[in-house]
Amino acid sequence: MNEKEEYCGSLEECLAKWSRRIDELEAEAKNAKGQKESEYRQKIDELHRIGKQMKINLDEIRKSAGHKWTPLKERADKIREELEASIDFPISRLR
């Protein structure tokens, strides 16, 4: 397996982990009331948006040839950081 394939695999694992976490948030949102429910929904929508960006970037990396994927990797790393920060920080605030 080459570096690009390994990197794509790591992104797929992260996306799967985040998807499971979003599913957990969806379940928690169903039990929330009023303002908390609204906050959950906003956060879930944001996470879906960021996750969609990551999926698009992952597809672009897969399709890229040679070293052209390096700038895409840098963008994916930034999206990953944004998603990790978004999924961890507010969840503690919502509870």
C-alpha cells in the first residue's frame, strides 16, 4: 500500500468514527428539549457540512495522480482538525 492509499484509509476511518459520533448526537438530540435541542441540531448540521467537505476532498485525493494529491492532503488535514474541534468542543457544552 502506498502513502496515498494509507492516507485515504486513515480518512475513511476518521469519517466512520465521526459518523458514529454524529449518530450518537442525533439520538441525544431526540431527548433534548427547547434550546438544547436547537443547539444539538445546529451542531449536527455543522458536522454534516464539514463531513461532506471531507468526503469531497477524499474523492479528489483518490482521483489525483502522482504528487498532485499533496495540496489536497494539506486541505484534508485542515478539514480533519476543524471536524475534530467541532465534534469535541461543543458536545461537552451541550450536556
